[in-house]
Amino acid sequence: MAALRARVGPVHPAHRALRSTAGAVEHAEPELALDDLCQIIRYFDLRITLAEYGTMQALAEELAMTDLLEDARLLSFIIS
């Protein structure tokens, strides 16, 4: 998430939303953070790397939330 936040830069509207999502991670709310991150990516039309998507996928599997990631349909947001 930090890499994505760094890519969008501090003036991008998504930066604040991503910082809030990072706060959810810090407060041990990974389910909320994953859901928020999916929504932010879609809403702001952000691009993520395959590695970032892989990290999200691993977290979703760990939390038994793979359906959330599938429903978010983020594959079209992946850059090479």
C-alpha cells in the first residue's frame, strides 16, 4: 500500500484515502483495509502491479475473503 501511495503522490485525491486504509491495517482491521483498498483502486482508477495484486490475493486467502477480491474485478487494473 505504501508503494501505491507513493506512486499517486501527496496531491492525488486517492492519497488521503490510501492513508486512511493504512490506518485500518495499523489498527488490526485487515478485512476492512482489504475492502477499502479494492474500492479505492476502482473508484480512483488506480493501477496496481502484479506483485501488489498477489499480496492482496494472499491476504484475501488468509482471511478467507477471496470472494471479495473476485467481486472487485481488479484484474483490469494490473499493470506490467
